Amino acid sequence: MNWIDAIGYLGTLLTITASAMSTMIPLRIISLCASVAVIVYGVLIGSMPVVLTECIQIPFNAYRLWEMIRLVRDTERAASGSLSLEWLTPFGTNRRFGTGEIVFREGDPAGEMYYIESGVFSVPEVGITLRKGGIVGELGLLSPGNVRTASLVCVEAGRALCVSYSEVRQLYYQNPEFGFYFLKLTSERLFQGGRVGDRAAVGDAL
């Protein structure tokens, strides 16, 4: 086996390694390394289709790597400072709510959390009002049964970012660092709610 073949086998090994990985940041890094090795091999053997294929994949892997690194960074910043979940915007869906519209009722299955972007929302059972920047429902992901403990009503027409628990779970399993900082963030919000009072804690746990 000559050194050119060795480069080709290295690219193959890195590609297989990346396919077997479950955490996203290491996977993307290994994939980029594999693409570089395969491109070098393709140039040396004069196979332009091989080179073209890998050149197309590199921008996608690089973008996804940047996206995940940014997610971890923003989650860490939120966990240590503002307690905001605004960094989840790329993974959620914007929904508009009219005045008097019921977002969910007590006892409903809890499958998503909300980041208030505009308008005014109320939790009538405990008298809590949520405005822009307010977060509701994220602790339902961690509660037994995933059932709403109170209702959420739109008092003044507005918009909220809806992020499904399945999306959060996927990010959690794909990136352990994200999972750590997300748990840190939600734990801090839980303790903060306890310091403010039982009513605030109930609102956070919806």
C-alpha cells in the first residue's frame, strides 16, 4: 500500500467513525477531517467527482458545527446570566395568539414550551402575568407525566415562540454540553421561582 492509498483509507476510516458517532460537535469535526482527507485523495488520483462531492459536503458540516457551538455558547451564557431561552429561536415555531385565546388548559398534555415575544399572557389559576421575554412551560419537560398544572390565556394579542419537547430532547441527546447547560438553566429558574414565592414557581412549572 502506497501513501496515496493510505490517505484514501484514512478518509474512509474517518467517514465510518463519524457515522458511528451520536454527539453532534465531534461528529461534524470528524466529518470535516474526513472530507479533507478524501479531497486530497481525489486530487492525487485525479477523481474530480470525489473532490466535488466532498467540497459540497464541507459547507454543510461547517455550518452545522458552527450552529451547535453557538447553541452551546448561548445556552451557557443564559445559564450564567439572563435566564433567557431566546437562543432556541432557530429550533422553534412562531405562533400568533388573539385576545382571549386559550393557549392550553390545566390538565392538557404538555408537549412544548413558550417564549413570549409580544403581547400579554396570563395564568388565571395563580394570577401570574407574562410579557415579552417571559418563559413558560420549560419545566414541564422534566415533570412526571408531562401534564399542564394550570392554564395559559392570551390577554393581549401577541406572539410566542413554541419549542417542542421533542426538539429539546434531540438537542439534549445530540450535544451533552447543551444538555448540561439546559439543566443548569432550568434548575436555576426553579430555585429562583422558589425564592420569589410559590405562585411564581407554579407559573414556571406549567
